[in-house]
Amino acid sequence: MDRCTAFAQAVVDGTYNGRAVGELEKLACQRHLNDLKRQNTAGFPYYYDEEAAQAVISFAEKLTIAEGAEPKPVQLRPFQDFIFGSLYGWKNKDGYRRFRLSYIEMARQNGKSFTNGINASYIGNFSGYQYGQLYLTATKQDQAKIVFNEVAKFIYSDPDLGELFDVKDYKSEIDCKLTNSTIRALSRDSKRIDGFRPLFGSVDEYHAHETNQMYKLLEGGTGNMPETLISIITTAGFDLNAPCYEMRRIAEQILRGSFHKETEFCAIYTMDKDDDIWDPMNWAKANPLTCETEEGRERMKDTAATAKLAGGHELRDFMTKRLNIWVQDADDQLFDVESVIQCGVDKKLSDFAGMECYAGLDLSSGGDLTTLSLEFPYKESGRQKYYIWSHSFMPRARLQEHIQTDEAPYDIWSKQGLLTVTGGAGDYKNDYKFIIKTLKDQIERFDLKLQAIGYDPHNADAFLPDLDVFGCNLTPITQSARFLNDATQDMRLLFKQGDIAYDKENDLLRWSFVNAKMVVNSFGEIKADKENGNAKSCKRIDPVDAAIDAHCIGMKCTEAEVDMDESIQKFLKWMG
């Protein structure tokens, strides 16, 4: 049995005792074994080539590690056998590599850059592809040069390789003489790769990328290529709205079988949900290289002890960088982000046809995001729950501006039906009458029983008369911590309890909830706010404000009904 498959089999069978293995790593191994059983079938036109898998493993182990007291040959660990064997062993029906995208996530100092250094060396000069373009990218040039330097060290330490490559450090380029290919290290200067055709692209520490621009530029040039590999290597990060976290979520869905993307390889090394993070034996799940041995675990104990004692940022950094656990970097985070993500469901507005609802309106000053939110109280298994439907609006003339300033895909959200662009090319203010029409249309289409509308009174003067047409209670929702505290606190708890639901495809709403920060007044009352309370912040929370407005008016109407019932009961008792 080849080394890749042997490792996968041992992990799944539970016979691998080299170190602790996490659930997601086991799922990656199970995926490999499952695919072996269905290879070359009508629904799965891929096959596993053991010789191709062994070829890259053999190549890697002919390399020399020059760093350290003295040179030594590369000796791949079993998890690395699995990675390389998977990437190069799996082929499509035409004999080209199956995997065009690779997402590898693990704690720092576990050989991620080393892995892509081997990939670049092998693909650049030994894949047989002539005049290939290989890019080693990161947010900063120093970071991009890390993988570049891994390749250079292999070359400098082996005279034979030195004859086959030409390292031009001053240009951050390496020429591959056998194939006339070029390896280049690039940072955010994305114009240098726009329009090119990468045979291989390394995206280093993707968690640090604020946008997916670099990745999309690489990916965009691969469409007509029969064989390519974009290899993302990263450690977990602090920003759960970053493109890396979205890719991580997709990778996890692939491993769990809830999403199918046969051309993406995924390997995630992290702690399991209920693991004791202070147990050194668990650390190897996120550190398959550095914590494989007792010596490695001993070296990490001092860092763990400091993090446990100091807490705060020190603990967050330990969990993220050393245990590969995504932790939102904000002590003022309003909502528990993982809970928000878990509350995404398959329910649509149509599922609540004919039901009572409460509306919340967050009105922009004119040219920003404006949001309409509907909240539906409903019972599920005897438990009180709330469904949030949300739709936003933006004037057409401000769309491209906000795509740039907010670093948000409003154009994509518009195509997905989450955002309506109002007006013509010269319109810089939202068409509020169109927003009113949208609410009317939803009420008529789904026979909704609108009970009340809570609205932000700021900028509402011209808007207010149009709301009378709905014939329901209209209540201004003062945007202060004192007024919003109860509804905000309640919504926080509902998310934690899993009693809020929203359409899981509404990325705009989820993005907004992740952005929301908490501000506290002198009485300890809270409300949602933008990052650092900055009115000019581009981390928009308008859908959150509208949802809280809807929840606030719903709570007040419910309280009023309860008060009325109590008054009637007291009156009847007095009359009796």
C-alpha cells in the first residue's frame, strides 16, 4: 500500500499511534478512502495513481534541509505523505491532476511554507510543463519571500539542483532551466499577475488577506489550463469576516460531505470542539509536526503556561496561532460569532407565509446602506424562536464607491437578491418609496400579517407619512443604549441559545452581525455600534440595526399585550 493511503487507512482504522489526530484530519483521510472505492465510475471520473503519488514523495526526500547545524535529507512525516500523495496521485480521466485548489490550515511552524516550497520546485522544473508561470504570493513581500527562500535553500544545498535552477534573488525570481518556467515572489502588487496564467500559485497566510483579490487574480488565470494548482497555506486568524474564514467554512463542509467540490483538496489540523486546550497530548492535532514528539510538546508548555496566566490577548494568540482555533479578535464583540453562523438555516421568507411579523427600518443618511428587516415569532418543538428576514438597499451611484471603501461584494450580493440597487446612474440617495413598495410587495405576495413597524427616527421625516398605508403601529426606535438595551441583550441570548434563525445564504446579514461591536453607557446598558464607534467606519451594521429595531418593537407589542391582559383580568376580578 502506498504511503499516502497507508496513513489514511491507519488513521481511519484507529491504528495510527504516532500522535493525536483531530476529527477534520480523520475526515480528510476518510474522503481519500471513500474516493478510492468509487474511482473511475460514471459519477466520479477520477482515479488514484500510486506511482505519481510516490514520485513526488521520492522527489521531496531527495531534497536537503540546509537550515540547522548541518545539512540533512528531507524525511517526510506521514501527514506530509498524505498531503503530497493526494495532490499528485489523484488524476482526472485525461490524466491531469484532479486537484486544482488546495486549502491547508495548521498551527504555525509546522512546515506550511516548506510544503509549498516543494510544490513550487517540483511543478516548476519536473512537471513537464514548458514556460510555466509560478507565483508565490502574500500580503507583504517579506512574507512572499518565505516560500521563495524555501525553494532557494533546496537549490543552494544541492549542486545538482543548482545546475537546474537559476536563483535571481535581486528580482525575487527563480528560473527553471528544464522547462523554461519562472517562479516569482509577489506581494500585494496585484497588477503584475493580472491576466497571467499561473501553473502554480502559493497564497501564504491567507488569514491576513483583507480581501480575496490576490487569490481571485490567481484563480482567474487558470480557467483554460488543463492542469494547475492554487495552494492556500494558512494558520487560523482573528477576523471571521475575512475571505480566509469563508474558505475554511467551505473546506470543512467539503470534509463533512455537506458540500461537494471534487477539485479541491482540504486538510485542516485543529483542536476538536470539546478538547482540553491545556492537555499537551491534544496539541498534536493542530501541530502534526512540532508536537508529534514529547520534546516538541515540552517546548510548547512554557508558551501555554504564559497564555493561561495572562489570559486576554495572550490567550487569544495562543489559541489561534499555536492551536489553530479561529477566535474573533474583539473584546467588544456584540454577538458570539460562532453562534451567529450556526443559526443560519434553510428557511426562506416563503416558509412564513400568512404569519404575523414585525418590521424594523434602518434609514441611512441617503447614500449608504438602508435595510428593511422582518421578524417572525414562531414555535418549533414547543420552543419560542424568531426568524429574521433582511433586505438592503443602496443608491446606484454609490455602489462602486462602497465596494471599494467597505471592501464588501455589494455587486455580488445584489445579483444574489440580498441587496437592491435603487435609482439610476446619477442617483446618490436611496429611493425610499421603492423601499416602501418592496415591503408592500412582500406583504401581498406572502399574505404577511404586519403587526408594527419600528423605525429609526433619524432621517425619517419625509419617509414617515408613507408608512401610514400599512395601518399598523408605528414606533420610533431611539438609537440609544437605554432604549435598545433590552432588545439587544435579548437577541444576544437568543443567538447563543440557537433560538434565532435566518437564511444561511444571506451573507450580507451574517457579515453585518460579525461586524457589530458593543458600546456600553455609564449605566451598563448596551447597543450595537460600528468598529471603535467610528461613524465613518466601513464595517457596516445596518442590517443588525434593522433587526434589533424589529425585535425591539416586537418585544414592546408583546409587553403591551401582556399588560392589557393583566388589566382585563384585574378588572374582571374587581367586577366579580
